Amino acid sequence: MEIIALIIMILILLVIAISAIDNNRLIVSRYLVSSEKIKKDCTIAFLSDLHGNTHGPDNQKLIEAVNAASPDIIVMGGDMMTSRAGEAHEAAIKRAVDLVGAFAGKKVFYGIGNHEYRMYLYREDFGDNFDRLTKGIQEAGAILLRNEHEYLDEYNIDIQGLEIERKYYKRGSKVTMDPSYIREMTGEKIKDHYRILMAHNPEFFEAYSHEADLVLSGHFHGGIVRLPFIGGMVSARLSLFPKYDGGIYDLNGTKMVVSKGLGSHTLPLRIFNPCELCIIDIKKV
């Protein structure tokens, strides 16, 4: 029994050590997509699910990694902080605003994740946190896209933010999404424009694929624990082995890049799953 207890203790300590390393280790993943709709080659730095985490003092390591890629566009795909109250949350809001400010002069777009949406929805719990966050990031230079879009004529890219209702994030129930819901939220896709859809939850890729050329998602944190040849183990809705846990996917000619995230929350656990910055090169063909 003592040997078994010792083995269990060693395994627990090993998990804690790996998680501590992976929560602070940053990797850069690069993806290539192409389209006849693109007027000019474009590089996107895609950041998601920071959850108030820091990579080096003042996120300098993350900022340097983004700048090293020389992106034309920076996309922050939601959950850049965790929806909490108190001093810790104040610091997380400041980190998100400061991160936007570090890219002054760049085209920075900010989409809504489930944690920003919770702050917006439950003001009795979070006060004016949502308003202070959105005001801060916009004053720092980001364009906030809440079921709105911005057309970039230089590239013929229409970048669209999708903000979905709380029911699409709830745990313990199977929810489907019809493509008509996306059209209701965002309007019709312009056929000749290359549409990038910032859609935080990758679970609904089938619906997204009818309404976008490229989808940028996160939310699942790479599946928390990643196993060789299998991938992520747990989705944000606590289902096992999510289909879209991280990487690039193709459906109906639409590509989806799912970030494994830049941080964690509640249970700060990442096993064989370092934090990830995604760089996406969109090439004209």
C-alpha cells in the first residue's frame, strides 16, 4: 500500500509540474490557407483564451512572438480574461487593454467569447466590467466586432464577429445550430468577399461552414489534456474527446483554425498542451 501511495503521489507531482510548465510555455503554430478571392497575401496573428494569463513581464514574450510574425491583422478571439469580480479581474482587464495597446498602429480586431458575454449578460454579478473592458480596448485601438463586420478592401477580406447566445455554451445538453441563426446574427455573406468569421465556440463548425471561408475559434483550450495520436480529452462543455480540439479543419471548402489558447481558468490545468499563438498566412491564388 505504501508503494502504491508513493506512486500516486509521484504521478500527482508530475502532473502539477507538467501543468505549471505548459501554462507558461508558449509555442507558435503556423497555418496556410489560400483563396482566389484574396486580392493580396495577408498574415493574421490569432490570439484566444488568454484568461488574464501573462507570458513574461507585461506579456512581453507574447508581444514579441506576435511582432516576429509581422502580421497584417491581429485577431483577439475572445476570453482574453476570465469573468470574475474583484482585484484579480481588474488586473485581467488591464492586461487585455494593455495587450491591445502594445499593437498600436496595427489592425486589431476583438471578438466576444463566453466570458465577455457573461459579463455583459450578468451585470448584477459583474457590474460595469464589460463596459470598462470594451471601452478600454477600443480606446487602445481595437475594433470590437459584436455581430458586426469590417471590410478590408486591400485584401478583399470581410472580417465578421459572431456573438452567440448563452445556450450555445451551456454544459450538459446537446445544442445544434442552424446556418440561418448565423445569418440572423450577422447578415448575409457577400459571395465575392473572403469572409473570416470570428466564432469563439468551434463546436458548430458545420453551421459556420455555410457562412464563411475561414473560421477562427478557440474555447476548448486544446482539450486540457492532450494524448499522443488522440488529441484533447475534454471540451469546455465537459464532453470527452472533442472533435475540434485544436489545429486546422476543412468542411465544405471552409477552413477553421482552432487555437489551443493562451491560458486557463478555474482549474489551471494544461497537460502536454502548451499555450499557443496561431499565425495564419492567407495566400492569393
